[in-house]
Amino acid sequence: MVCVVLLAGCGQESAPLQISGPAQGTTYNVTVMAPEGLTEHALRSTVEEVVATIDKQMSTWRDDSEISRFNAAPANTWVEVSKPLAALTEQALEIGRDTGGAFDVTVGPILKVWGFGAGASVPTALPTTDTLNAAREITGLGLIDVRIDPPALRKKKAGVTLDLAGLAQGYTVDRIADAITEKGASRFLAEVGGELYAQGEKTSGQPWRIGIEKPASGVRTIERVVGLEDAGMTTSGDYRDYFELEGRRFSHTIDPRTGRPVAHDLRAVTVIGDSALAADAMATALLVMGPEQGLAYADAHGLAALFVSGGGDAYTEVSSNAFSPYLEDSP
């Protein structure tokens, strides 16, 4: 959500093919270099078909989506869903377990208590212990069962909900990239809401140059530039979505392990991975973990991650060992 694409001149090559449009409450942007016969109409139709299909499966903002049907279903009942939704849910639960619960796709009830997520409103008072505990009772990775064949989901308690927002945009980017590749494109940048995937070089010998935004409220400046090729990238931050109450700042980044907004000074995490989905989920998890635990986890698992902490005019950068090859001088 906080990445800025830096598009330079294209030299003697034909003009790139560029399209954009609405997707999942935000926008998509796709740039194809040397399209070689791929038309704008064909590209737009391909991308919008992917977006529409995933929206029907995974959008919590529409009542007729598969995920909304599951969320409205009673406990202990298998709800038939598409295979992609079942598979992605299973993957999300695995990521949650691997991160010790720092990533949790059942955290919706807690988010709502704190005034975040679909249908929530900013609270006028902090949640009581009883209210928070009640939300935590219906939150947890073990409360959803997944069946792949035939694909279905089941909740173990009434009130349990599933929200794949922490990786749905990354997943969408990957599916767009697959669809574009099937159309014959080999050099392109696909982005949805800041989650992106870069395929091939932008120009001969040059990767796509991506700007990482400084995590400062009210301004848009570049913190760091990286070169990206055949990789996905996501930046997660807490510097725009928050509220203030009783003289305190409450981040939309909720730690599922405590049920409370994170209290550390980590403002943004950028992750580069083999897919946009992996980068999306891990950026969220590392932001929850915080600067020290997050960096330790990234290094232990070979993740390419950049951590930006602080505020005002005093920001500090720390990167994992695997992130070093992606660093370039800022413009």
C-alpha cells in the first residue's frame, strides 16, 4: 500500500502498454513492456476477469461472496467453497502457525472491537476487558477447518469469521501475473493496492526500480529505492490507518496474540519474496512482531525485509541479510 512505482524512459523500445482500474476497494495498475501484439482491450479483459473472480470468492465487502457466506454460516457446518478459496485459507492458516500467531485471518472480531475492518466504526471509548475477551474467544487459527476435496470450510464456534485481506491483494497480483504470462508477456509490473510483482527486466540490463515510501503521515516522499526482477514486493505500515483516543495513538495493526494494537515504534516493513502473496502475508506478520523479533524471524527464515522505525524527522532503517542485494541508492 505504500510503494511508489518509478517509471523511467523506455529508450528506443516501443511504448509500454499500461492499464489501471478499480479493484478490491483500491486500484490495480499493470505495465507491460514490449507487448508484442497484446492489445489494451485483451490485457484489460484478462486483468478484470481475474479481479472479478477473486472478488466473488474473497470479498468481505459483498454479501454474496463465498467468504461472506461462510462468515454468516452456523458453527460445525461444512460450507462448500471454490478450490482457490479453500487452498488459500489453508495456506493462510499455515502461515499463521509458522509465525506463531502473528498472522491470523480470524482476527476480524478483534479488529472490529478496535474500530477497524469492514463495517466497523471508530470507537468513542476503549473496549472493556470483557468485550475484548469475548472477541478473543472467537478468534484463533484452530477455529477453522479446511477440506480441499471437495473444497469446503467449517467453523468450530458461532461468530468465527474469516478475512483474507492480509494476503488477498498479493494473491490477486500473482493470479494477474499468471494470466498475463499466459498471454505471452514476459516483462511486466502488476500492482494492486501497493502489492506488486515484477516479471523480467524493465529495460535491457535494468530491473524495475521501485520506491519505498517514507512512513510519514501527510507527506509522500521516498525512503529507499530497490531494484526488482522476478519477485513480489509489499510494504505494510501503520502510519495512515490509526485513531487517537484519551491522548494515545492506536494503530490498526493488531497483534492477534494479545488482542491489542501494537505498541512498538516500527512504522513500516517491506518484504520481497518469490510471490506477491508471500511478501504480503509476511510484511503483515513482521510488522506485528516488531523491529527486534521481526528482524530475528526474517534472518532465521531467509526473508528479504526492510524495517523502518521512528517518527517525525527521525527514522531508522534496519534490513535483514537477504534484503541487501535489493538496495540501491535513493534518487
